[in-house]
Amino acid sequence: MSCEININYTTDINQLHKMAVVEASYYDGYFKGNAYSGEFNILALGGLFNGTYEVEGKTINVKFFKKPIFIPCKMIEVFLTSYIK
């Protein structure tokens, strides 16, 4: 099941990217790409989160191609916006 989330940010995008790379490593995951676009693959909450990200202006657009079916997109959005400032 796929979904798309758009998150506004104010923090330095390079710092956000570094934080994401470190966090993904805790879950045997990875981010390929740079601070402005790429793909990710993360094992968390008993499932695989796989997708792409792209920065446009002050918005991060995240597309999930694979995620646990029991976790709604809105829950992921709330979780991510609590970390991305």
C-alpha cells in the first residue's frame, strides 16, 4: 500500500538528512541520495518502509511504496512531523 506525505520544515535540510541517515541505521535501514532527493528502506514496527523523498522549497515530499498495512498514512505523517521542524 502506498501513500504520499508532504512535510514543511524550517531546520537546515542537511542537518535533517544527517539525522535521518543516523536514525535509519538504528533500524537496519538506509537512505540513498543526498539532502534533496533519494530513496529509503527501513525495517521498523514489524514491517518494511520503502519509498522516495524529494525536497521542493521548504517542503519534503515523501512517497511510500511499501509500508505495513496496519499503519495508516496519517499516523506516519503525525510521527514524522513531530521530528521534522
